[in-house]
Amino acid sequence: MEHYQALFEPDRKSGGYVVTFPNFGYGVTQGETVEEAIEMAQDLLMLTIGDYIRDGKHLPAPSRRRGAKYRSVPLPALECAKVDLYTAFLASGLRKAEFARRIGIPKTRSERLFSLRHHSRLDQIEAALAALGKLLCVEVRDAA
């Protein structure tokens, strides 16, 4: 999953930063420091993507924006895998019941695989992706 860009605007009135995600049409958060604003932005991004998943909507493609006010907001690795699983599921055209049957679990449990707030095991995500003809790859890079 590519990272979404967030717009960090200084709040001249009360200090800190106001954060929005231009790719999504709604949602706003804030933080007193850049670090706090990034943490709050990650939470907002998870909630916003969770809304899209719950509503069965396609996620907007992350766009590259330039400027000092834009920052890339990463999600944790497991949540990235879940977003990629959800995107692959939508592209497959399968119904949730058929998807659950293919991976051999009840439909109610298969829905948890898409939930960013539910802690799924990585091997479950890997098996679900395999049922969709996808391969989960993990990459380790030097920290920036």
C-alpha cells in the first residue's frame, strides 16, 4: 500500500497543526506538535479507511503532493496488509460469502480480516490473499 499524503496546516489561532487528507473528502484532526499531529493523522487515516471498508467503497488512490505542508502518513504493516487484502477482494468481484468459503472460515470471521481495529494474524492475511491469487511479500528497509 502506498502512503497517503496529509496536509499539515499551522493553526495560527490556537497553535499546533490541523491535519486533513485531501484524497478523502472528509475528516480533520489536530496535534500540538508535529509528532502528535502525525500520531493523530495515523488514527484519522485508519478511521477513514475503516469507514470506506465498512461501507464497501473503493479507496481513493493515494496521490503525490508537493510542498512543505504535506507529509506522508504510513500505517502499521498489518493494517497495510489488510488494506491490500480489501483492495484485492474488491477487484476479485467475489461476494463475502464466497470469499469466506474459499478461505475456509465463517463469513463473520472473514469480515474481521478487513477490520483495521481487529488484530488478525499475518498468516491469516497471507492465506486470504492466496485465495485471491495474491502473494504477500514483506520487505525490510533502512529507516529514513
